[in-house]
Amino acid sequence: MKKVFKMIWMTLGGLLLLIAIAATLFVNFSPQFGQAPSKARTESFEQLPNYQQGKFQNLSPSPMDIDYWKTTKEWLKEAPGRSPDQNIAVEKVNPASINNPGQDTTRLIWFGHSAFLLQIDGKHILLDPMFGNTPAPHPLLGPGRYSSELPLQIEQLPAIDAVMLSHDHYDHLDYGSIARLKDRVAHFYTPLGLGSHLRAWGVADAKITELNWWESTELDGLRLVCTPARHFSGRGLFDRAATLWGSWVITGKRENIFFSGDSGYDTHFATIGERYGPFDLALIECGQYNEEWKLLHMMPEETVQAAVDVRSKLLMPIHWGAFTLALHDWTEPVERATEKARELGMPVTTPQIGQPLVLGGGTFPDSRWWEKYRGQ
């Protein structure tokens, strides 16, 4: 009997060792994890006020004190409402209709979650272009996309003048998408350090501009400003806060747009509004929240208050509609946000994935399209 137990333990031990070796090899050699900033680059960060003890810092203390046992139990509970009860249909985009937007057209096409094609002042800009099916380093490690297709494929996109990235989490920075996009993009704009991933994936250094909070640059007359967010970064086990996260201000000839990236609620929204507002449109995260990490992902009611703080004329709740990354029902974010918006008098637009949102026309999509996909 002792020999039997010994063989069982040796087999289990060997299996665990193989799993550990496979995981180590995957983390170290899989390109999805990207690459940390170089030592020289990291040393250049040390003089910055938002970089301390080898990590970037939020403006306010933002601990993520999660009860993992409680959270795991909640994840294991059956909860059909966390995802749609059927595949979400998207509005297909005719590539010819977006090839030449014109200098006077400002149009956005939502791909779900936080991914957009923005056409402004004749430029084609992608915001957080996560076009993959799973926001994880491997399909088995994350949830699938709600829709089986995108409004249009990467190969159908026009030549892209700029990609703007908010941070390096998998649901915003996707290796597969960048690999397919990189030769079609003129320039990439990122918060500090994030360019290291792009370089590891074959993007030329000359095509990358990295900015700290409150730094700005120009793109043929467009002003692009990297502004603060209250979040964190990291793609591996030991690189938390190694690169910066942020939000963006995009100012054209006629329209002024704010893109929040991921953020907990804080005073930075009011500061952004004072410095760069008012905005014609604010794209603000609304989804994947929980009381245990509310300092890093704001609640829907805070999403609306953030739009008020940045002094926006119109709010579009984002960071929902594509993946289940939290414990709430998938439609809860937009429903809570629209209810709060009515209370505060903040106009809200809710286009279906793929439905064009054109600024300057006076009317905006506001249907409750998600209701027919609500899980029961």
C-alpha cells in the first residue's frame, strides 16, 4: 500500500512540475506578454513625480484589497445574466463608406468594450483596438466575445493615421490585433513605457510616441494630450505598474473628445475639465466594476459624474458590451448609467456595436438595443 501511495504522490508531483515548467515557458516565451521597459528607460522614469519605488503611481492611494475566496465563490455561482442569452448581432460597416470621411466629418464606430474607429479632421484613429476574441494571453484563460463577428475586419479598415492606447491590459492592448495592424498604422501614441510591448512586437521605434500625464503632441493639427487615470497596468505576474496608464484628450478643428481609458473615480476628471473642457463627447468607462475594486473601476453613477466633471455635452458609456470581466449582469452598467444621467441631466448616446455616431448633427443613437439580448 505504501508503494501505491508513493507512486500516486510521485505522479502528482511530476504532473505539477510539468505544469509549472509549461507555465514558465509560456510566460517567458509567448509574445502575448510583451516586454517590460528597458533598464535605461526605467531609470529615466525615476525622476518623475508619478513614479516611485520602481512603479508608476496613481494621484490618490488606490489599493485593490480583494477577498479572493469570496470573489471566487461568487464567480462559481450560476448567474445567466452576466452574459447575453444569444450572440449579439453587430451593424456591419461598408468599408467604402468610411474611406474618405472628409475634413468636416467627426464620426465614431464602436467595436464593443473600449475599441473605436474615430474619424476626425480627415484622420483615421483607432482607440484601444482590441479586436481579438478573448482578452487574455490564451483563449482558454479568458471569456469569449459576445458577438461572433466585428463590424468590419482589420483588413477592411482604411489606412490608420494613429493608434492611441490607454494601458497595457489584455482587454485594451491585444497582441494579435497589433500584429495585424502594425504595418497599416502610421503612428502609435501611448502612456510612458507601453511602447516597449510594441517594439517587442515589431513596431519601429520611430512610429511610437510615449507621453506622461499632461504631456501633449500634435498630429497634423490635432492636439493629443495624455491625461491621468486612476488604474494600474501589467501583463505578467511581476510587472504590475511597470508602464503608465492614462486617458486622452483629442482636440480637432471643431470637436473636442475625451477618452477615459480605465479609471476609478477621482478628482482628475474635474481637473481635466478645467484644463481642456468643455468636451463635445466623453467616452467613459462603465462596466467591469465591483465594490472590492471600485477605486480602479468606477461605478456607473460615477461614470455620469465624471462626464459632468469633465464638462462634456454628451456621454457614451464604454467598457461594456463585449466581455464579462466582473460579477454584475452584463446590461447593468448601461442601465444604471442612463438612469443616473436622467437624474443629472447629462445627455447619453448608446449606439449599437458598429452603428456610426456622427458628431455635429444634433441627434444621437439612444435605443435600448441590448434588451433583446438580456440573459434570464
